[in-house]
Amino acid sequence: MKTHPLATACACLRFWLAALLLCGASLPRAQDWTVQTLPTRVSPSGQKVTLAIAAYTPASSGTQPVRHVLVYPQSSGTPQLKVADGATALDLNGLWMRGPMHFRERGIALVYVDPPSDAERRNLNTRPRREVQQDLAAALKQVQQSFPGAQIHLAGFAQVAPLLDVAADIDGVSKVVLASSVLRNNRTSDWSALRKPVLMLQAPGAQCDAAPFLEAQATAQRGRFTLLRVGYERQDAKEDCGRTSQHALQGQEAAAAGAVADWLDGQQLAPAIGNANAQVAWREELVTYQVPGAFGGNQLEATLLLPEARSFGEGPYPVMVWSHGDIEPDHSAMQYKSRIREMPVMREFLQMGVAVLIPARRGVGLSQGSYPRNFSTTDADTTYKARVHAEDILPAIAWLKTRPMLDTSRLILAGQSAGGYTTMYLASQNLPGLIGAVDFSGGRTQMTQSFTPNYLNRMMVSGFAEFGKTTRVPTLWIFTENDSRYSAETIRASYEAFQAAGGKGRLQLSPPIEGDGHLVYLKPELWRAALKEYLGEIGVASRGN
């Protein structure tokens, strides 16, 4: 007998709804969110500004009386509420919006706060602090009227720094709860003077590149916040900040609601929910090492990443040392002291069983010292800039010997732009244990203020010719024809000069790509196959999942 298509569709729908519920996903009904639009202030142009809020008010009679209210201001500047008053649907990422019924079952109500009518896509971080305070005050006043006697708290997801900045000045709020905090640009922020208890929920195994676990951990330590690790059996399989990722605390809604309820009630929390032994993704670690300086020495930082033990064992692993490109004054590593991670490249090596060390040269991130900029397009020594940058990389290579899980007899160097040029210089020094070098768009530019690369950059060609004289390991060159720093003619001539001088290498010069070809290193799909083949040729065979 033939099954009716509608019956098949209904059966599939029932199956997927059941699967979602079994996985702990929350499916609040549209009618469970009630919207109100409030007057909040008058804009500088004289316009009346309004603010829409939505309270989760389930019809179920089995819920507990409301003891606590979590007020969650949307950090972006894009309104999500489609109606001014009444019932609406909300389909947003994050713990607070995906698990409201679990919180309600524990006596916690959720109130979502939309951006104000004059936000104009400005997020919390770019709107005037005074306006943010006035908007939140209006929302809190309404919440107090709607939930008399309940304790009111602020909740944040992802972009939480602006919320922490204003929390001290908001009256009527008892505590702050943050989920999956994005704090990579807040390494020097200090909220230790905040006189409100703060709870942070963070998944160590998440692979959301915007939200490294180490930054959340360091923020909690500086601010004396409570950090609750949300553990999974295994790290996320790929980079993912979406709603099915560990970053969104997918599947942990009920456990998180229980822990938050206990903390709001003043109970002591265990260090973790879920898998208490969950490791940080790639076992990421921040390390430091010393380099000589003008006044004794400088301490530089580096990020160490290890392949998954489940796939590659406990080591020792072959190791790649990365050299980053030039860091301009407006780069986040200068402005905010953020870490150099460049995970699109690192993930490729890690997934092939290669450990990674990412040094931050002096003046970059939290590395001490001043970033060197005294270079000229007319330097007589074409290798001078590479040699200066190498002074910060050589001590990092020496540091590798302090870790037994790193096999320094299988050392690979890689870098991008100025870091790629430095990599090729270091390869020419035939360091002990070196087996290969990968240059991503690395060279020496001769560009002037016109920002147009010369047809033939003789400085760069001469530099690679010099490197080729003494390089004995095979090298891999990853470039594109639309590199903003050097012409395709310069790239080909540099490679040919390197080979003619005795160097061994393979050039992958791709046709023009979308955007700036100088950033091809951020597009692993274009060079993944070449890298895998190259690593196999130098004796690094991938055996992971």
C-alpha cells in the first residue's frame, strides 16, 4: 500500500521533534513570549526613543513561582522583535533563548531586551554608555512591576564586555550571568571593582574562534568571577559558533539552568557540569619565553596547540612554529593586545597530527618590547628584515625542548607575509631537526604610498636567491596571482631564483581569488591538498579521524 506524502511528512516531523527534545534542545512556543514596547528617553535630535522587551511566560501551570528574573539585552544593534505588543516568535542563538523552559521550571523567568528604536545597527559596544544605562533602567523598571518580589539579574551571551562595563552603574540588579563570552579583545580589561557577583558559563571544548576559552578563564581570574566549565565528551569537530555548537551550549540547557538556579540561590557550585574532565580544545595553552632586549630581556608570549590525543595519541608530535605577518598599529593585537591565533591555518596542521606553536613577536599581544618598524624599501641587505624578526622566533624554537610531547627532530616552520619571509630565512639556516618550511604569501615588499606592487621587485628576488644558497629542506610556497603586495612576475622570479641558487621547493601560484590574494592563508580549501601531500613527502603522515 502506498503511503500518503502528508503522512510521511508528519511522521518525519514527529521524529525530528522527538530527537530534538531527547538532545535537550528547547522549543518554546511562539505564544509563550509576550512583547511590550516601552518609552525610554528622548534622542539628541528630539525624537522619542522606544524599547521592546519580551518575557517568557509559559501557559503551563506546573511551573514554580518566579524567584529570579534574568534580563538579557541583545548585544547587536539589529532588532529581533517583529511586533510592538502581544505574542511573537523568537529564534535566536544562545543559552537564554534556546532553553527558557528549563529556567522557568527552576523558578527563573527570562526577559529579552531588543535594541532601542534609535540603535541604527549600533551594537552595545558602540552606543553611548549613558544611553545604554537609560534603556536598561526602563526595561528593569518594567520587569520589577511585572515580577514583584523577584530578584533581578543581568544575563549576557557572546559579546558580554559592554554589559560588564555598565553593570556597575545599573541599580536594581543583584547578579550577572554570562554564557559563552567573547573576550579576545579584552585581555587587559579589569572588572574586579564590579560589586556584583558574576557567573561565567564556558565550554572548554568549543571551537568558536571568536571566543577562546583561555580569555574567558583569564577574565574570571582577574575579576574574581565564578567560572563554570560546561564539558562535553569531545571537543567540537570543527570551527563553529552556531546554535548546534558547544559555544551555544547545545544539549546542556537543563544542566545549565539547574546550575544557574543554584548559584542565584547562593549555593556553592561544582567546577563543571557535563563532562568534568573535558579538556580545552586542542589542549590550548598560553606559554612565555625570554628574548634578549635593550635593557636585559623581554618576555614574549606564545600559544601552544596539540593534536587530539584520541586521534594521534599522546605524542611526541611533529611541531610547526608559526611566524605571523607584520602587525599594523590598528590591528587588534596592538590596540587590544589580543592573541595571535590564525586558526584557519593552525587547524589544518593539527588535524594532520602536527602540534603548533604561535609566538607573538615583541610588542604584539602581551609580548613585551617595541615592535620593530625601522625598515626601508631600499635596505642594502635584502635579508635584514627577516633576520630581525627571526630574533624573536629562534628562542621560541629553543623553548620547544622544554616539552617532551614535542618532537624537535621533526620541526616545520611556516609563516605568512613578513612571517613567511622570516620562515624562509630561518629555513636557510638549517636548524637542527628542521624538515620543512611553508611560505604563505611571504616576501619583502617594495611598495610605496601608491600601494601598488612593482612589476618586478628585485629586492625580494635577491632575498630569495640568497636563501636558496643554503636551504637544504624542501619548501612549499602558497601564493596567488592577485597578491596586493607583490606581482605574479615577482613571485615567479623569486621562486626561480631560489631554485637556481640551490633551494628545493614547490610553488602553488593560484589564479586570482576573491578579495586580496595576500590573505590566501585564510582559505585552506585552496591549499589543503597541497599541504597534505607536502607533509607526506617530508615524513609527516596523517593518521587521525
